[in-house]
Amino acid sequence: MSHRGSTILWGIAVVAVALLSAVLCRVFVVEMFTVAPQQMENTLLPGDRVLVEKWHYGVRLPQSYVSLPWVDTLPGTDLPARLPETPLPYKRLGEQLVKHNDVIAYNYPTGEPSPLAQYPTAVARCIGVPGDTIEAHEDMLYINGKPSVQSPVITEAYLVPDSSLSVVEEAMKELWGEVLPRQTIGEQSLFYIDRYSYSKLADRVSPSQLPRLVTLAHDNYYIELPSYGKDAIITPRNAALYAHIINSYEPCKVELQGDTLYCDGRKMSRYRFSQPYYWVLCDNRTAATDSRNFGVLPHSHVIGRCGMIVFSIDAEQRGFDSWRIERFFQYRKL
């Protein structure tokens, strides 16, 4: 073979190895995700490109040997876009538990018979880990019976009646030089305010005129996350939750009768869960992509821990004004 031919083959080999390394790195090590609006404001902003450390909680093995994204069949054919068509069993190497307050990327539970990696992705903060008891009332969150100190950047919805609107808007102008965006609902205005800013408003506005927190039914709950690595005790208070978890994610099926669980006609008093389960919340508490909507998050759906913000683009700006330079290459505790 000529010298030129050897050089070409060497170049092809180098490119092939580089591409394979990039694919393996993306699948098993790190991947860059774009943060969607109304999930983690103001911890992460819409348009932040974040590196997700896939290895941090153990390497999740692919559930397909070959898979094309976004399609079920090869374009123009009836051939399946992934092999095998039925997802391989979930497996993870070097499993590590998610910790309290970790900000994680995960696959949104949909229950569809497709590989987990093809589920929609979301970002949230881990509030509860296996064995925790979580209780929420209005704007207070309790972990194992103790009040939980929450981030001051958590964003929540507040209502202001028209009778107090001018006072609140004047306080906003004094604090920030502008009035925060609002939506009109009848004779009230809806504002989205983070807790730090709300505390500043509270110093300038009387309690009777302060914006009133909006809470929905899903903002008040009591959750007992099952233990992992040992038998979880089934009680009348947690039976309905455990039945949902077992029937949705575990390898067996149970029946709930009143506040008692049965498996194959036998009453259950305990059960050992096959994987950890978490409770995750978005820092933007008006979002609907967290555990208040879909319930517990199985460890199988965890993609990895959010790490460095590589770069950030503000979609509402144009040109160089859209680049949030101050957020480039930030690696901070989220």
C-alpha cells in the first residue's frame, strides 16, 4: 500500500475513534442539556446549557443496541428504529444514591413501553430520599418532621387584589426600578416572585396588602418514601402510595383493598423495593414537571447530577445581547 493510502486509512481510523469516543462519552459520562422554562428559575435560567454528570449515580446501561431518536420506524420503511424493539431490562453499574438537595436531570415518567432514555427530560431538586417522610402545608415543607430550609431563589405564584396593587407596584419600583410582570385574573393580579424578593417586599408593604401565596391541592401532601435495601413496613397510611409504586415500577403486582395490600391473595405487611425512590421538586414551584405531578421518581429514571453551566442564551434577546456571559463555565453549588 502506498504512503498516501496509509495516511488516508490512518486519518479515517483517527476520525472513527474520535467519533466513537464522543458517542461513548455522551452515553455514559456527560451530556449537555438545555434547561427548559419554568423549571428551576432562578437557580437555573431558561437557555442555560448544563453538563449533566451521568456517572455520578452509576452508569445506566442502554436499553437498546441501536436506537434512532424521535422516530419509531426507519424513515420510509416499516422497519423498527431500535433493536431490540422491546427495551432491554434496566441495569446500572456502580449505583449511588441521590442526596438531599442535589439538582438532577431525569426522564419524566410516562409509563410508555420504550427505553427510558427516550422519555422527556426535566430538571428538579431532590427533596426526599428513601426512608424520608415529607409533608407540605401551604409554603412550609417538613422533612422527617423538621422544617426544611428552602432556597431563597424558589419562585412561587402570588395574588394581589386591585385595592393593594398600586401599593405593591410602588414598592417594586423602589426596590428594583420596575414592576414585575403580571397577569390579570378578574380583579386580582398574579405575580411570580422568588422568596428573597418577597422578603424585601414584606419590609415595605403592610401585612394586609402583601401579595398572597397561591396554593393548589397538589401543594399540600404527606409522603412516606419506601426504604431501600431493607423491608419497608406497609401501614394504612402508606398503603395506597406503595400500591401505586409497586404496580408502576416493581416486578410484581398487588391489589389495594381499603388500606391493605394483597399479593396473590395474601395480606402484605412488608415489601423490599428493588430500587430507590425519590421526591423531587422544581425550584419554580409553579412548574408541573416534578413529583407533585407524577409522584415518586424511580432511580431508574435518574440521568445524572447537574454540574457546570457551559453557556447560557436568553431567547428573548437578539445577537450578542442574548449571551449571558456572566453564566459561562460556571460550576457552582446549585
